[in-house]
Amino acid sequence: MTGTAALKWREPAYGADTALEEVLSGLSQTPKRLPCKLFYDTRGSTLFERICDLDQYYLTRTELGILRDNIDEIATRIGSGRILVEYGSGASIKTRLLLDSLAAVAAYIPIDICQSALLASKLALAKAYPNLPIVPVCGDYTGQLDLPLLTPTSRVAAFFPGSTIGNLDAPAAVDFLKGVRAHCGSDGKLLIGVDLQKDEPTLLAAYDDAEGVTAQFNLNILRVLNRKHNASFRIEEFTHRAIWNNGAGRVEMHLVSKCHQSASVDSAVVRFEAGEHIVTEHCYKYQLPQFRALCHQSDLTVERVWTDPRQLFSVHLLSCAP
């Protein structure tokens, strides 16, 4: 390919006032909550890329294996001339598999909340695919986003890898999938990664690795609050904990207060008892019939499912056709 990619930029749609309101609301709940989208500042995004390379974190390499083993069929089923929209694009490692295999990609719209990681990744893709129009959108993909380039007649293929759908409780997952369906239109397709339920030791090792990278990642959310929201969390007084909630079918990421303490967030004061938890993330793990039912509630049809030989992970191709 030759020429220069049409690399454009949309400003963030998740402002500081909205973020602060969400933080204060979560910290007033029982148990206290923090939005997991705050993980992904520059440092958090870098730590997450390290997590993806850990032996215990089976999700990334297993999903990549499924995509590589089935990319020809995936590309054929998605079809040619699509605008590729990726939700939570991050480093876009898996994206290159699609860009190399899909026929005549019309444009690429990556969406991510971390501006620095998004821009760095997209500049790298612009060099690799110089004829591909790339329009990054920095914002919260679970909210209302007005995506550029899309029209009622656009042929759209959405991509949501990494089992990030597991971070959303069922009602929020349905709302998100309905939003994706609205972006895609009646001719759209959605390729989505979904982690599967498995034994507790394997799950907990993936979210509490021996090297402590996940602990650093989890604690980094307090650094983000200190920097962005004039907070005063003493990070050394909290510890990371991963919990498997069998009844809910999810791994939970918690920060646990080591002592009785308080922290300010903007003008508010938040108090903690010793041993009190802040829930920072839910990671739902599905059985295949469960996820099919979620798709049905979202007016999406499961066209095809691929899994690895050990049934650790799954990749679903969903159709937006009525």
C-alpha cells in the first residue's frame, strides 16, 4: 500500500465532571464501588498490556489462538467493504488479524478511553495501513457516542475482544449490545470475545498473578483518583484481592483497606473501616447458553461460535439482522 492514512481525531466524550460524579456516587454505596474505566490511564494501560503477557492470564493468548485458527472463516462470514468499529481498542494487537484478512475494509474507527494509548496505537496502524482511513474516538464506549463516518447505509463490522463484555452486569451488557446494534444497522456484524466458566483456581490465578502485576493495576486506580480528582488515598494502606463469586458467576476485583482511615476526593471525605472493600471490577464468566440468552435480549442473533480445545474461551459472531 502507498499514500497517507486519513488519521483524524475526536475529542474525549467522558469529561472530568461526569467522572467525578460517578466516583462519588460509587464511594457512597455499600459496598463501595469505583468505575473500572478509571484503570486505563497511560500507566494502567501499560500494566494491562503486561497482564496480557502473563502465563496465568490465559484470556489474551487463547482468544488470539481462536482468531488465528479461524480467521479465514471469520473474514468470509463478515464479508467485504465493512467499516470496522472496535470498542476498547487498546494496543490493537488482535485488530491487525482482521485488517490483514478482511476484504476491502472501508475505514477503521477505534474507541478507547485512554487518549495516549489510543493515539500511539493508531499512529502505528497508520504506518502499517497507509491507505486505510482511521478515525479514533476517545471516550466511554458504554455511554452515548456519536460515531463519525457511519450512515444508515454503512456496512459495519463491530469488534469487541478480550471478554470486556464481562465487566458489565447483565442489564448494562444488554444496553451496550443494543447500542452496538444501533451503530451497526440491520446489515451489521459483531465479533465478540467471551470468557467461559471454569475451575476457580484457574480463574483466580488470572486475576491475582504471582508477580503482582494485577495488584499494581488494581491499586493504580487510586493513583488516578489522587491525580485527576484531588484525592488523598494512601495507596500503601490498601491491598488487592480477587474473589470468585460462584453464585453470580463472576470474578470480583477488590481493594481492601488495611486500617481505619479516611481519604478526601475533591471536597468530599470518604471513611473506611479496617478490612472494608472497594469493588473495582466485575468479570462475568459465561456458559454458552447464558450468553446466547443475553444476545437474544439484545436483539442479536448468534451466527457462529468458535472455542479453543479446552473450552476456556469463546469468540462469537453476532448478526444484527432482524
